[in-house]
Amino acid sequence: MSWTDTLNDIQFQPDVDIDDMVNQFHATNGTDNQDVGFVHRMTGAGILARSSGTLEGFADYGLGFRIDPDTQSITFVAPTIQFLCYQTKTYDPNFKQPLNPINKEFADVLQILGGTPDGTSV
């Protein structure tokens, strides 16, 4: 093939059907018509709520998050993850102390309502 043939191949690409491109995009990304979200048209950054209940947000390739109700997990994807906080608490399911999700500032409200942290009434 001569250099002019190569140049003509580059300049005169075959026509592309936009519908085929959209269908191919949906097939490769697993999206469907029930998914709702926002995607920035210039940067590609976006947030997507999938019909499966999964929430995804990505700012760049390899930089984002996914909240998946099927696996009950939150995934952060980033070269560096920073947590800035005064206190960190973790729950170990092997530890025999019950988990109390009610913060101390809501204890008075809980007492007025006649409930307990585990959701039962007094």
C-alpha cells in the first residue's frame, strides 16, 4: 500500500451510524434505558443511578466510587484516598458488643419517642 492509499484511508473513513455507536456503548457499559444520571459532555465525569440500585460516580478513568446494594459494599477507586476526620470508628462483626447506630445527641429524642437503639419500643 502506498502512502497516498494510507492517507486516503485516514481522510476518508467509512460513514458511521450514530445509532450503532450508541447501542455499542450501551452494550459495553451495561447501561439500559432505565438508568438515570448526569454526565458532563466535555469531561465525561458523571453520576449514574442504575436500575439495579447501584450508584456510580466517576470523575476520571480510575477515579470514582460505586455503591452496590447487591454486594452491600462501597468501592472507592483512586490512586490516593484521603480521610480527614477527628475520630474513626469501625464495627467488627466478630466483636460481641451490639452495634448502636444512634448518636449520643439523638439519645434524648429516642427516649422521648420511647424507643431503643435496636428499633424496639420500651
